[in-house]
Amino acid sequence: MNTILSATNVSKIYGKKGASTYTAIRNLSFSMKEGEFIGIMGPSGSGKTTLLNMIATLDPATEGDITINGVSLSAMDENGLSDFRSRQLGFIFQDFNLLETMNAFENIALPLSLQHIAAPQIQATVRQVAGLLGIHDILEKYPAELSGGQKQRTAIARALVHNPALLLADEPTGALDSKNAAALLNTLTELNRSQNASILMVTHDPLSASHCSRLLFIKDGAIAQELHSTGTREQFYRDILEVLGGMDRELVAGGRR
Ligand SMILES: Nc1ncnc2c1ncn2[C@@H]1O[C@H](COP(=O)(O)OP(=O)(O)OP(=O)(O)O)[C@@H](O)[C@H]1O
């Protein structure tokens, strides 16, 4: 299996040298194979969003390098990164980020329209992805006319339509009720299994995390622990709670020192 993502000795230091600086990610390395569903967990302020932003090509690493689909991010300039982002990455945001003035079809088509792909091909691709997500009958509707679940499926379709190498999700269930959260996680799991989609998801929620095949626990900007799903999802959920309990106990003990 191909390596889809590798981070090598990556550090992120906020602030200018000489002035006060803060090391949010320190010398972190990991790699991800095509078709993995990786979750990133960790306490507030541990560096999860910082790491995701670097992988998303939105913020450069201060040290080290990130390679996605064989391409080194540090070797590209702003234009190269922007082009790479729109072709190789798919984003699922907590609040969907659908454009209210466009209907579902146009929202889903956006990544393809930006790449100037011909209209007949856009039609065919959007309809195929909409079929995969069961939303082919709502394509003419505007976001205001969609249910929460339909908005979420539209957002996933938009993240997938250009067949990205890597799907990035930041707390994707954060704004959803438990029914829609479960539906979203089932959809991601299904995409991972049936389409071999590579998914990297930041989450605080142990239940969401239990859908992943592997979890990285970040603490103080470094990987403190890794957990693989080997048995059932229920067992994985229990293992996650155990690790989180251990991290909480350490934090409390650290606070008492
Ligand atoms: N632009 C910035 N300048 C300075 N420090 C920053 C900046 N962005 C983040 N930080 C600091 O880096 C650390 C990691 O932040 P980050 O947002 O990555 O944490 P997180 O794990 O995603 O937290 P949360 O779970 O609360 O979203 C925090 O201590 C934060 O204050």
C-alpha cells in the first residue's frame, strides 16, 4: 500500500525568533498509508489544529517536512500549495461551509469548476458522487432548504468530488445531534471501506474516534500514544476511554506538582 502522508521531524514554533515563541508541535513524525482512517485526539491546546493546518497546507512547518502523495509541501510556493490543496485535499468542516447562494449541485461542483473542468464531465461526476451519498434528488435545492443531514452529505460530496488523495476533517460531528453525528461517521467509515478513502480526522469525541482504524494521541505537541483498532468498535471505544482516562490522570497529577 502507498504511503499517502508522511510527517518527518515536524515542529511548529509560533512567534518570531528573538521575541517570545511557543512550540506548539515538537519534532513529530508519523506516516499514513492509503486507505487508513486516522484520528487525532488530545487535550485542548495540545497542538491538534496546528498539526492539521500544516497537513492542510494552510500553515508551513517551522522545521521538518510533510509529504502528501509523494509531494513535499516545503518544496512548493504559495501558488503551488493553493493548486495542490484544491486538487489533492478534501475538507469537511464542522459547520459545513456551504455557499447559501448556490444550490447543492453548484456547491458540490465547486472544486471541479475551480479546476475549469468541462461542464458535461462536471455533470457526470457530481451526479455519481451524489448517488454514492444518496442525495441525487436534492441537487436543485439551496442550503436553506436542506435538512442538517442533507447539508452534511452535500458537504461530504463536495469534499470528495475531485477524488482527493486525502480527506481532512476537523471535529466534523461537533455541531451535530447524535443521530446526524452517527450518520456522518457511518458515511465516513463506508467511504473508507468501499472507496479506500484516506481520512484524517481531529476529534475530542471517543465515540467518533472509535470509527477510526488508528488513533494518535497528542500531548504537548508530540505523539504520546498510538492505538490500533484490532477487534470490534465497542472494544476500541473502551480502549480509547482507558487511554483518555490515563491522560487525564497524568494531567491532574502534573497540575498538583
Ligand atoms: N497563532 C498562534 N500564535 C501563538 N500560539 C498559538 C497560535 N495558534 C495556536 N497557538 C498555541 O499553540 C498551542 C496548540 O494550539 P492548537 O490550536 O493546535 O491546539 P488544539 O489541540 O487544537 O486545541 P483545541 O482542542 O482546544 O482546539 C496552544 O497552546 C495555542 O495557544
